[in-house]
Amino acid sequence: MRRNLYLRHAVILVVEHTVKGSWGIQINFPHTSASNLGSIIQNQGLWSDLEQPVYFGGQHHVQRCFILHSNDWSSETTLSITDDISLSGDMYILSAISAGQGPKYIRPVIGLHQWGAGELDTEIQQSADSGWLVCNPSIRLIFDYEGDTQWQKVLAQATKSIVDQIWN
């Protein structure tokens, strides 16, 4: 299996994993062609001067912006991922952010990764070839870091989880 270069040192939050397929968003590298969250909000007719970077979420649905955020804000279409982390992709969250009433932690992403039925499980099981490591997401791991620093923090957490499983 040939690994895609855009997945090198990628931190991917798996949002949904079912027998029909899986999808997730990459969260650690700023998007190379998107400007910033303020520009996206302004393109929707709202005011914003936010210069927060937008991150590359994956190679599918590349015209779509999602906001990964803390669970202190939600709308009818917000998808809860964990007890602390949610995902929204509608005008409600952009409007709330523009008005200064959005969630405390946000990470805007464009695009997502998709896998067909059983594909993600196969990739993870063949971890020696694909390089997948798995750990539980947390507010700190998702919102406090980016780039290779975030990858290193997640790598350390995944490694600790593996060692804990061996010794317990």
C-alpha cells in the first residue's frame, strides 16, 4: 500500500466509524490555499477580523468548511464527537463566532477524509505498513497544538496507551 504524502505526520480525528464506512478530519496542518477564518466568515456576508488559520481537513468535500469546537456551544446540526468535542458545519456557528458568541475552542477545517466499508480498519490493522497509531482525543491534544508539535504530542499519547496496555 502506497501512503499518501499529505498523510505524513497527519493527526486525524475520526468523526464517524461504522460498518458502512468512516470519515474524519485532519487537524494539524494549516491549509495551503485557504486564507483565514475571518475571510471565510466575510465570504458568507458576516463581519469578522479573525486571522485564525484554516486547516486542511482532507481530500474530500474540499469546498466545505467545518468548525471543530468545544462542547460549550451547539446548534441543531452540531455533531457531538466526544463529551468535550463537537463538529459544526453551518451558518449558525459562523454567525455565533462573528458575534463573539461561539465556542471557547475552535479549529476551522476545509475538507475531510473518507474510507469505504472496512478500509479504515484494514489500514489500522496493517499499522506496520501504514503507520497508524490510535489514541483518545482530548481538548488539549486538539486545540493546544498544531503541525509536527501536535503530531508528536499525539504520538506520545498513543505510545503511552500501547505501553499501558502491555503492562496492565
